[in-house]
Amino acid sequence: GNPPRLDLGGMLGWPAPDNEVFRKILAHPKLVPYLTELCGEGYRLDHQPLLIASEKGAEGFSLHGGSMDPEGNYVPYLAYHCMHGRMYNNLLACSVSLVDHPKGSGGFVCVRGSHKANFKIPKSLINGEEDPGDCLYHPETKAGDVILFSEGTVHGASAWQMDYQRRLALYRFAPATVAYGRAYHPTWPAEYTDGATEAQLAVMQPPYNVRLDRKVVKGLEEEEEPKLEVKSRSAKKKEFDGDVFGTKYF
């Protein structure tokens, strides 16, 4: 049969310097403004990053994701919505191309506009039982390009057609108060955080509101390392929690 897709994890915990290029994505100066705009202040790493590789002829991946599941149920933990001109994504994918993906190469495909769909996608389309026609979009990318897409977008992958190996690094980010994965609980593996920068550690915080002394990554143009800002409530409210609950936070 066709060669399988190859998956690899744990890059954040590789020995230095091999881990550095993967850690840098968490708070990359060029990405911070986009991740903040699409996930909000205090965006956080939700899933462990994943390396995906495919040899020529390797299988693709059936269509998945979307704000509606195949049975027509709303999927809030993947959902996208727009309020008063601003976009909100409960789970945002960040796909970093490690090789060129030219036209006809195969790889990532999506149903454009499906993040706003109010009806389930036909199972025949999900399973490839019907010709998708021009429903599927395949973006062309160069090594180093990044694709950001809501997990509320129906997406998948077509079989790889190039003579060289397909490679990409896939991250998922979420708003400060939203969680899907649980690798962060009770803590990320020590090898993931040892030697990480303050900005990278801020992105790896567990889910809680930015008002509760959360370190928020702030992107600044031309800065080698983004700055951090701590969001807090008033001293009076903090004192209330201590008096009433006997704890620092409610």
C-alpha cells in the first residue's frame, strides 16, 4: 500500500540547540500580533506541537474540524465567531511549512468559509466519496511560511505528490480561558520549560483569565524578544479573596 504519514512530537523538550527553532514559534515577533488578534490577549499553547512528514504517495487525511460535527452538533471548543467586527477563535492552528508546498504537491486543503457554516458537511465529502470540485483550497507555501486557520474550518490533507519528503510543524493555540488539550496539567514536562524564555513560558501558562495576574505577551515591532505585561485586578478585590476564601485567587 501507500506509505503512511509520519508523526513526531516532543520537539520542545529536545536538547538545545535543536529545540530552539520550535520554541521560538510560541512567541515569535512576527506571529505574536496575529496570534493575539485571533485568540486574544494572553493566548496560550493548547496542544503539544506535532511534526508531520510524508513521503511521495503517502496517504492524506480525511476532512475534519469545523464548528459543526458530522451529526450536526455544535462544537464550541473548535468554534469561530465574529462580534462587533472582531474575530474570536477557540482553537487556532498554526502550520509552519518546513519545505515548499507548490501547486499540485498535495498536503493541506480546506473548505474556505466553512468556519462560518451553520450546517454539517456531507459525510460523502468528508470520506472522499464524491468529487469536491472547487470546494477544496490548497494554499501554495514556501519553506518558512505559516498558515493560520481556525480549527472551526473544515480541513484535511491530500496525498503527497513530490519526490522530496513533506515536512511541517503544527501548533494549536487558544484564548487565555479556553482549553482543549491537557498536557499542561498539572505541569508541562520539565524538559519543555527548562531554558525557555519568559515570553515562551508565558504562552505555556494554564488557562485562566488575564485579570488574575496573567503574564501577557505583547508584540513590538523590531523587538528580538516580545515584552511581557501582567494583567491584574485591584488590590481591594485581591484582599476580598484572601478574607473570604483564604486563598490568593477565587
